[in-house]
Amino acid sequence: MQKPPLIKFNVILFTVLTLITVIGVPYWAITFGFNGVEIATTIFLFFFTGMSITAGYHRLWSHKSYEANSAVRFVLAVGGAMTLQNSILHWASDHRVHHKHVDVNDKDPYSAKRGFWFSHIGWMLREYQSERYTDYSNCRDLQKDKIVMWQHNYYIPVVLVANFGVTALLGYLNGSILGMILLAGIARIVMVHHVTFFINSLCHIWGKQTYTDVNTAKDNGILALFTFGEGYHNFHHIFEYDYRNGIHWWHYDPTKWLIKLLSLLGMAKNLRKCPEDRIQQAKFSMQLLKAQNKIAKYPNAEILKAKLEEEYALLSEKCNEYYMTKKRLIRIQQRQIQKSVERSVEKVSQEKELLQEKCTELQNAFMAQKIRWNAIYKLQLLPA
């Protein structure tokens, strides 16, 4: 089968940037050295531009997982342009197609089923889907965003000024224009490139399928360290509208922390979160599936399977009861705050107290069944 023609500009761009980074930067470091200001600037721009992709291009514009004011959107648009990953409009369009047709080789722009090289960088080197390069019909909402369209229409000037103009100015002030451009400009671009590309490649190859197995996306805490929190990719592919990727406080997700900080400062709002009960149920369903597959080879597989399904049914029932009651309690608390017109505050308070007692009781029952389920689940995963 004949391969599509090369996109010569991209091939030359990636090649030149890589050669400068692996040859030019080390040569400069040995010959002239980099000072603390250049290193600190590189680190700052690495995080700033990298999270302009994860917090901006990805979670804000591609998935609409939160809303941000115009100042934040402008800064993220400029920071994203500094990564040389195309405009917001183009990037988000590709990404929405990826989620809609994940792992479908002829539709997913960077399908992981076509191999590591393709999903990492190969998809950008040839005209694989040239027919839809200018089709932004899946981003009509973004075409109404003036900042998105400004960045799209003036992408090249924004890239040149923000990237090389800023680093050249900082280099001039620091006493070495070329040194700053080499490290904080070019080397930083290459590092951010591959950190972002890891999300499309390694995050679909290496890790655990915690919540779903309908696609190749994986959860990997190690990759989260290198991808600004995007390593919890299995969660993201089933709950893509959630502003978090790492849902627990101990999950390393600086993008989530940045978005939360912006909301506390009044610069972002409407942070979207998937209901906790849906997350729990998805996780339990995957545990059940894995356990069923594991015990299928046991001599007493049918007995074990029946026991497992019985415990899973109890777990699901207690999970639903607890979260339904918890939601009712939250609504009661909201009515109490608003001093509901329909009921007296005293009556609402009494109902709240009863629900709190019931909620605590159901939570304890759910947690007890969850502990029992985990023990049974882990036991079934032991070798026969």
C-alpha cells in the first residue's frame, strides 16, 4: 500500500528542532555554558507553555470542562502558540475527532492501534487525513470565541513574536540572546512536544485500564509526572468533560490544581466534575470484568463467578443507596441555606438531621461492603 505524501514542512521543522536540541544545545553548554537565569527561564516556560496545552487547548477548549475569563484565555492562547502545536481551533478539532473515533485507524488522527511511532509523531509527518485539515465543523462553538479566532488567523506572527521575540528579549537582558533562544526557546519546544506526544502514544500503551476497556487509554501515575497530570488517561477517556484527570488529592495533576486556583481567584468558573457514583460504578464494573476473566480457568469457576456476582450486586445496591441519599442531603442543605418558601426552616432542619443519620448509616454499610468486595476481588486475582 502506497503511503501518503510527506508533509515536508513538518518533517524539516521536527528534524531541525531535534538536531539543534541534541547537538547544538549540548555544544553550547560545553563551550559557553548556561547560567541560572537561562535555566530558570526554561523551567518556567516549560511548565507555562506545557500547561497552556493541557489546561487551555485540552481541558478548556477541546472538552469545555470549565470556563475562563478573557485574560486567562488570552494568556493560554499565547502560551499554547509557543509550543508550535498548531492553533487552538486545529488542535481541538483533531482532538475531538480522536475522542469520537478513538482507536479507529482510518478515522482517529493519532490512533494508538497503528503503533507507537504513528501515534507519537508519525501522524503529523504525512498527509494521512488531508481531506479534513480545514474542516472545523466540529468546533463551531470555538469559532465564536474571538481569542480562538484571533490566534488562528494570526498564528504564525503570534508564534514568532511570543516564542522567539520573547526569548530573544530575555536573552538580550541577560547578556546572551542565542543562549536563551537555544535553551528556553528551541530545547524547551522539543521537550514540550514529546511530553504532549506521550499522551497520544505511551498513555495508550503503558498503564492500567481502571475504568473502561473499550479503548486503549491507560492510567499511569508515572506518566502523569511528565505530562502535567494527563497520565490518568483511562479516566479521561470515559469522563472526558471532567476538569480533573487525577481525581484523588494524591494524584499528581498540576493542571487540575491550576484550574482550581483560577476558580478560587474568580478567573474560572463552572468546573465540571463527573458524579462520584458514576466513577465508582465504572471502577467496580472493570474490577468485576477482570475478576471474571481471571477465575474462568479455575476448576470451580462457576461457583466463584456466582459468588462474585452476588457480592457485586450488593456493592452496586449499597453504592446507589448511599449516593442517592447523599444527593438528597445536599439538596436539603441548599434549601436550608436559601430558606425554602415551601417549608419552614425548622422542618427543613429536622429533615436534614434525619437524612444525615441515614446517610452516615448508608455510607458505613457501603464502605463495609466495599472492603469486603476488595478482599474478594483481590483473592480471585491470586494465581490458581
